[in-house]
Amino acid sequence: MTCLECKKNLTYVDHKNAMDTLGVELCARHKTLIDKLIRKYGTPIQAIQLYYGLKKAGANPTLEWWDGKKSVDIAISRVKLNIEIDTEYQMITHNRAITHLEETMHSFKNGFTTIRIPHDLVTHYLNETVTNIIGITEGLKANIRVI
């Protein structure tokens, strides 16, 4: 049991606290940093889990990246990919759908691709989700000049 950020060995208490609240192995210091991020931006827990899954797969993601208009849950800037975790997709209104479309248009105008992933997909199929996002990044890498 080691912290996914600093590779420090975790105590049982640190491991249990992080796993119970975030579902990822973090030391007390890094858990506190992630907790602050969640409070500041309202980052979904599934975004944290996906971030560490992508990091483990070698994708070099960024949590809560500012795109010039708003904060994006996860960004993989080398291939200009924004990932939003959708926690309210079951009760989407036409106003929210238009807002999503406008946000996607804004990102696309700046050369970024935005994908929305339902939170349940990360909760139940994390490995498959990571594999598919890695496939998307490989496709983007092949079709654009890498920064």
C-alpha cells in the first residue's frame, strides 16, 4: 500500500481513510490536497478515480484544468482532450444540454476535444473507461501535432 502520488508507504488508517472517501490510495497529505480541490471546484469523486487510472496508464492528465472559460474535470493537454464527468446526466434539461453544447463548441474552437463520461461508467467500469480514453488519446495523437 503506497500513495499514488508520492509512493510513500501508507499506514492502515491513511489507506482506509482515502479508500473509504475517494476510492484511491493516498497519504494523508495528498488526500488533504484532493479534499481541498473537491471543496473548491466540486470535483466528482469519479474524476479523481479516473485521473489516477489515467495516470497509472501513463496518460499524464491534469485535474481541474482551466480552459480559459471554466475549470475542466480532467485534461490531457498534450493531445488537447478535455474530460468532463457527468454526474447529472439522468436529469438533464434542455438548458443544461445547450450549455454543454456551447462549452464543447468553446473548447473545439480552441482546438480541444471534449468528451463527457457518465459517473456510473467510471464507478463500475474504470479499467475499460481508462482503456478507451487511452485509445482516444492515441487517435488524437495520430491526427494532430503533439504540443
